[in-house]
Amino acid sequence: MLSSIAKYSVYFLASPFIGDARKIVAGDLISSSNKLNFHEADKELGLDRAAEWLLNSQDTMEDEGFGSYHLIKGWTTSYPETSGYIIETLLNYANRNSDQKIVERCIRCADWLVNIQKTSGGWQSMTVAHNKPEVVFNTGQVIRGVFAVYLVTKESKYLEAIIRAMDWLCDIQESNGAWRTHAFMNVERVYDSYVSAPMLMVSKQLNNERYFEHAVRNLNWIATKQKKNGWFEDCDNTLHKNHKPILHTIAYTIDGLLDGAEYSGEDQFFMVGRKPAEVLLDQFLSTGKLYGRYDSDWNGSEDTILTGCAQISICWMKIFKKTGEKQFFEGAIKMNNWLLARQYRTNRGSKRTRGAITGSSPVWGRYESFSCPNWATKYFMDAIMMELSLKNASD
């Protein structure tokens, strides 16, 4: 507790002397944009600014990955995990804009990821500067990006890296379907549904029964961890707050189940994912807010986590796309508008922050405090692109 107070004190005291930090902190202290209605052109501009920020992040790195920006401490080194799933986002963005240069950037990032793959087949956690051992969840996210590049290039080196990673994930899985060995903190967690989803995606493309069986085994285990009200046990990325997981990992869990249902054809996983998504939708539509953490009775606490808000918007749109239930799309549009208003807080800054999404709102919230994590901007882009795509499909 004392160390946290000291850290926050340092950040607050330093922020008046650092331009980007001063503008964002002052904005959150004095006022915050509550504009809730945006035109399609506003969202296109917000999307472009977010993409520019991610590309600037890549340009700032010593390798071909993507880092995050801390308002006080500056740039991190690259995150292999998030670089993996950022590839998917930027390829989608490049496709809608016919931008081959961004495709080439994604290929270079995939080449870097293949080069740093561990001999086991997995990929490390944290940033490259931490030089951590391989971790299940992080490996699943790198698979997403490397496989996306394989589908574009059809080059065997990407497929070979994916197969090594998939075989490793199958080899170390527990008999109950969870992962413990090489899991973060070496504990079983339900947000590994977000690993099973890309495993199923790859198994479908390769017609690999082993990958399919291991992924479905994990999703079946996750279903046993759900309470009747939709809340999941073992859902947080800490030990001491596992009784009230963060929205970020709740949304990972939901998204993995929704995609897992699509790739496997097992509709029961869709229903498992839909239940908590609907609880959160009802809360958001009635209060206009989602909290950072939720206990087993869905009581919220802590400041809003913007990453989780973008992720849950994506989940709501996936449910709408499958069921046609308009309240899910209405909730997603409302959430995306709110997120775009949060992006306005960074638009007045330098290219180090312009277009980025901060970890929390306000920026000093506990999750990724005083920081612009690259994954928040990635999910913001995904949410905006999905909304625009669904609207265009209905026109």
C-alpha cells in the first residue's frame, strides 16, 4: 500500500512538468468530454489516429514489435504477446484501406516473433526487456498474429512456428482441460478461452483433430467455473483479487467463448459467453458506466478500464451479429462513442500519445495507471472497425 501511494505521488508530482501527462491529467481533473453522439466521419478519424499511434509505437522500438507509452517513464520495449494480436488488427485496417505498407509492417513483426520463439514452441510474457519464460496465454496471442500473416503470405516458416506452438500447448495441458504449467502465476485461469479460440481457428484451417480436442477440452472446463449468474471463478490475472476480476480478463473469457463456439460449432459455449455479456450490457445501458472489477454478485469497484470496455463492446457486437438482438448493437455503439470521447483526451498531445487510449479513466486509475497500453488502442480499433463494418453491411 505504501509503495503504491509513493508511486502515485511521484507520478502526480511529475505530471505538470511533462507536456502529454499535464494535458491528460489536467483534462481528467477539470472535465471530461461527455459527447455521446458521433458521426461516421468522426469514427473514421478516431480509427486513423489510433492506427497512426500504433505505427509510431512500432517505429519507436528497436525491433519490429509494439511497445506501450507511460506518461512519466516513457516507452516500454516491445511486447511479443500484444504485438501478436496487434498484427490481426492492423491487417484488418490495411485491408479496408488497401494499404500494402502496413501489410509489410505486419510481416516484419511476424518475422521478429518467429525469430524470438522459444525452443519449446512458446513465447515469453511481458516485454522483451524482461526476458521471461514462455507462457500459455501469451503464446496464444502470438499465434493469432503469425497465423494471420501465414494466411496472407502462405510462407511455410510461419506455419512451422504455429505448429510448434500448438503442439507445445497440447503437450502441457492438464487432464481437466486447464493450463497450469507455464500459465501466468502457474495457476489455472478461465481467460485461457482466449487461447482456445485461436487453437480452434488453426485446427479448422489445418483440419487437425488434436488441436480441436484440446481446445474444446479447455472450453468445457471453463464452463464448469461459471456461476448461475454468469460470473466466472478463477478469472483474474492476480491471486489477491481473484474474488473480483478485472473487466479486461472477464472480456477475454467471454470473447474466447464466443469465438470458440463459432470455430467449434458447439453452441453451448456461445450461451456460456452470452450470459455475463448480457449482465454487463444491462448495467451499462442503465448506468452508462462499467467498473474496473466485479465480484461474484456483479458488484462493481475501481475505476473504469478502457481496454475492457472496448473488448466488451466487441463481444456485444459478436452476439448481435449472431442473434440480431438490437440491444447488443445499441450498447456497443454507445460504448464506442464513450471510448471515442476518451480518445479526445490524448488528441491534444504529441505523437507519443495522440490517438492512443489510456489504460484507465481517469488516467490515474489502478489499471495501467498513467499509461497508454498498446492493447487498449488495439481493441479500440477493433471495436470501431467492427461497428463500421456492421453498419455498412446493413445499408
